[in-house]
Amino acid sequence: MTETLIDIKNLVTSFKTPEGPLRVLDDVCLTIKKGKVLGVVGESGCGKSITSLSIMRLLPQPYGFIESGEIIFNGADLTKLSTNEMESIRGNDIAMIFQEPMTALNPVFTIGYQIGEALEIHLKLKGNEKREKSIEMLKMVGLPRAEKLIDEYPHQLSGGMRQRVMIAMALSCNPKLLIADEPTTALDVTIQIQILELMKNLKNDFNTSVLLITHDLGVIAEMSDEVAVMYLGKIVEYTTAENIFDNPLHPYTEGLLNSRLVSIQRGTKLICIPGMVPTLTCKPKGCAFSPRCSKCMDICKEKMPELKEIKPNHKARCWLYN
Ligand SMILES: Nc1ncnc2c1ncn2[C@@H]1O[C@H](COP(=O)(O)OP(=O)(O)OP(=O)(O)O)[C@@H](O)[C@H]1O
Ligand code: SF4
Ligand SMILES: [Mg+2]
């Protein structure tokens, strides 16, 4: 059996507000195995980024905090580590790539300086050795003319090239877990495919585990082994990628699948999920999806269903199966 790398247990992340703590993540349980990709999908605002920022302990300050739960990584509970211990984990064991590479790249330093800095901190490389390794990393992520590129500035590169540089930086410490938060959303489709291929190869070559956050089910289908579907801070379905696409159980997952742009053919109507995601401050009573669900029953408006294993390795949070 594949070993577990990170085990998130009953995570509750909240924001401090004048009215008291507001739950942004509610009882989130996720497991990522070594060398596997867990995709997290859901509409805007469902808590995907807050999940990754909770793992990294980089929640918006001063109001974001982990209220309860555990994040067990390599035997240690990340929620209990000191700031220094966490900094070391962030640099060495867990790396993150963001949707917009410019948030991670500094416009006033060359590409070589920035990769070199990461290599110096994590691998203690200096001088020529550092430069050689930086060039090697740029080549590894498929960047052409790496020897020249190393002396250029971020603004001289295209969006796809910057994304590759950021991946090279994230991988410079050979992390055990790579968190990719919407890594390809800002890119053209052809570049998107190249970046996904690159991440796949790296996963296969280095046995890196990936937490892949996206609202794009096409990206999930391409990359993930397992998938968690989130709605308003809770996991509503959690199973293998195959099950999500071939045998979805939750009406919200069905809605996401039906509204996929890739399913459009000329003349067919795009089906969208009616209504909007409610705000965290106005969560409906009972199942949070009930105001938008065509299968809503009386009980759905009264009580929130539990996330239950409906079939082997297939969990859903829905009264249809209770
Ligand atoms: N810095 C912040 N300050 C205040 N509220 C925030 C902040 N970041 C996130 N939130 C709120 O927390 C909830 C979860 O947000 P999160 O960013 O995790 O959503 P997401 O699933 O990543 O959405 P998206 O697809 O738009 O990136 C949302 O209600 C959002 O408005
Ligand atoms: S619990 Fe009820 S309202 Fe919620 S998704 Fe299931 S059927 Fe729809
Ligand atoms: Mg986000």
C-alpha cells in the first residue's frame, strides 16, 4: 500500500470577526499519498486556497487561524510547529506554486539570482556550482537557452516561461509535497498542457506528491489520482478521479461536470448550476447546497448530512444516500 505523506484531520480554519470566529474550513479531512496527486475542486470561494494556506501556515493575518484539527506531515503536526520549524518545512519539504508567477518572482532581480538564492538556502550551493545547478534546473523545466535566460529579468519572459521558472524554484529543494494553486489558469491552453506535462514528469521522476487546486475539471482529469470536491468550506465528495467522472454521487459534483466547457458541442446548451454560492455569513440551514439543488428534500433544509463512505473508497455528503 502507498504510504501517506500528509494527513489532514478534521481541520477547522476560521477568521476572527467582531461577531466571533467565522468558519472558512469546516471539518476538512484529506489524505495525500506519496507520489500521488490529490485534486481539490470547487467554485470560487469554497476554501481551496485557504486549505493550502492552512497547510503552509500562511493564513491571512491577523485574522486567519486554525481553530482545531491536525495536519500530520512526516509524523509531525504542522498546526503545532513553531514559526522557525514551519519555515524550515516550507523551504525544504513543502513548496507552493501560485496562479500568478509574479507574486513569487521579484521584478528587480535576475532569474539566476532568484533560483540561486533558493539553491543557496536549501542546498548550500555557492559560486559556479550554484550557477551550474540553476541552469540545470531551468533546463529541467524545459526552458530554452537557459544559459542566457539566467541573466534576464522576470519582465523579459512570457507568462508560461515565468511559470516554469517558478516551478524550477519550487522544485529546487526537491520538496516532498508540491502545492499547486491554480497553476495554469493564467496561461494559454497550449502552454497549460505543457506545464501539466512537466508537473506529471516531475511527479514520476521524483515521487513528489502534489496537492492540485483548480476549478478546472479538465486539469483534474488530466492530473489527479484522487479528487475532493469542496462546497462552502466542506468536502462534499471524495474519491478516485475515475469515480468523480464516471460515477459522481453528489448533485454538486454532477452540476460541475455538466457545466464543463469541454462538454460543449455546437448546438448543445450549456447547463449551469443555478444560483450563487451563498456567503459564509449567510450559510443556509441544513445542506449548504440545498438552495441550488434540484434533488433537495425536506430533510436537506433542516440538517447537514455527514460525509459518509457510500461505496468503498467513495465518500459523499448527501441525504440521497443516507
Ligand atoms: N485574505 C482574505 N480576507 C478575507 N476573506 C478571505 C481572504 N481569503 C479568502 N477569504 C474568504 O475565505 C473563503 C474561502 O476563500 P478561498 O480563497 O479559499 O477560496 P477559493 O476556493 O480558493 O476560491 P478561488 O477559486 O476564487 O480562488 C471565501 O469566502 C473568501 O472570501
Ligand atoms: S443533501 Fe439534499 S440538497 Fe444537499 S446535495 Fe444532497 S439532495 Fe441536494
Ligand atoms: Mg483560490
